[in-house]
Amino acid sequence: MSRSYAVDCLLEPIFWFVDNFAGSLGKVFVFCVTVLTSSVVAIAYWIGLPYWWHRNPYLTVFLVIFGNWLLLNIVFHYYMAVTTPPGHPPNGAMLVEAAGICKKCISPKPPRTHHCSVCDKCILAMDHHCPWLNNCVGFFNARYFYLYMAYMVAGVTFIIVFGIDIGYVVIWINDPDAATLKDDPELIGHPLRMNQSGVLVPVKDILEYDSENFPREHILPTPLITEAQLISADPWKRKAVFFVAVACIAVFIALGGLVVMHTKNIGRGETSIEYHINTTMRKQNSNFRNPYNLGKKKNWRKFLGLTQGRTFIRHVLFPSRHAPTGTGLTWHATGDLEDWP
Ligand SMILES: [Zn+2]
Ligand SMILES: [Zn+2]
């Protein structure tokens, strides 16, 4: 007793903090996401663009177009996920279907609706409250939330794949003598060799030395690495590359895991909350079937709103503001969707 009382007392300030500041904390989180994303994009243009332009201008044109397509989708879906209300039961209106009464709102709840204690409202098809969006994820913004995560994972993968050469030189080779390269325009555009003491020297100087002292394995393969070495030589660029590497790997791990989890849930026609409820139900009763599971293909089409002639190419690969199929109030979905091909 005394122990749990002590724990309660210790947690009291945390509960108080969450109750009072969850709203403003959410705004701080959204601000952080915006600043971090903008910084990574700015660094990609500052360091990555000239690097690739020097390497292969044709590929660079493609990378700029492809990268901006990802960026457009990231910005659009994030903005929409933050600003689209997740959906609430209508005030005072009669519900066709009700799954019970919300004790907090003291009003009937449509099926799949749950009460969010942060928003202090009932949320249609509630998935979870997301502080990074400062919004609940529910019926009307779940698609934006999911596609934001998917495009964000694609975006950081893009940066990791096309930045790995720079990251490798800056982070792994991490040659302290590279700092001596700075402000030496003689070196720009020249291939470099690293001697046995790890000092970088331009090839034209090395050729004047005894080549015995510079074994072949210490010859850096192409002038392209020279670009990365010169990036590594600039302390501000080094810091920027470290920052991008840490940010992208962290986002890749965190959001990558969430995307996998949500992809499985969407395929089964479950929200995150229902995943927990249904897992318990399945343990208790092996015959339990999720009543909202329409089969994988229809679950996905319903989730992405690919009905009424909408297509994957136009409505998923490019920003689209179409509303989800249905109202979020009634879920006798199998019947609603019988006319689907
Ligand atoms: Zn409620
Ligand atoms: Zn909420």
C-alpha cells in the first residue's frame, strides 16, 4: 500500500504536467518535426547536390526530381495529418449504430469509436493520439498519417542511399589530417593518396616521391572520393553530415518499425487499438474473427479510399485530398462494399 502510494505521489507531477502541457507540448513536437525535416533537406541541397552534380549531372537531375517528389508527398501528408480533424461523433444526432455510451462525453459511441483523454473527445475509428502530429489519428486522417510515415521512410532511405559515400568518408575514415586540406585549392579536383601516417597528399606530389612508401591499398580509388574528403575537411560540413546521418538512421528505425506495424494492421482491417483488443480476443477464443476485416485487398482499398474509380497512381503516388470511403459512423462495411469489383 505505502509503496504504491509513494509511486502515485512521485508520478503526480508527471500527470499534472501532461494534463496541463500536452497541448503545447504537441505544438513543440510539430515545430521540431518541421525544423528537423527542413534542416535535412537544406543540407542535402548544400552538400549532396554539388557532390552528385560533380559525379554525374544526368543522374543528379533525376535525383532532384525524385527527391522533390518524395518531399512534396512528405510535406502534403504531414500537413494534412496535422490539420485534418480525425472525426467525432455528431452532437445530439441519432446514431444508426451505437457500440455503447462514452462515460466521459455522456453520449452514444459509434462502433470503433474511442475516447481520447488528450483531445478530451470521442474519435471515430481511433488509432492513437500522436504527439508528433499534435492530433489524434482517426477515420478522416489515418490515410494521411500512414502515407506520411511511408513517404518519410522512403525519404530518409533516399538520403541514406545517396549520402552513404559522403557519410562513409566523413564518419568512418574520419581522418583528422583531412583538416589540413581545408583552404588548399591546389587539392580540389585532384585524386588523393593517403600515406602510411594517414596524411592525405595530392597524387601529383606523391608521384615525385618514392612509390614504395605509398602502397597501392592506400591509394584512394577515384577523384570522386576527393570530393567527399574535401567535404570531410570542412568542420561545418562534417557536423552537418553527422547530423543528417543520426537523424536519418533514427527516423528510419523508428518510423520503419511503425510502418511495418501499421501495414500489417491495415491489411487485417484493424486500428492500433483494435489490434490490442483483437489479440486478446483471439487468445480467449480461437474462432474469433474481426468483424471489420473485408479481406486484405478490400481493406487496403477502403483505407486508401481507392473506390469510385480512384487510382493508385493518381491518388496514392501524388497528393490527393479525397475523403475516406464511408462516414466513420456505420461499419456494416461488408454490405456497403458489395458492389466493389
Ligand atoms: Zn468520449
Ligand atoms: Zn487525441
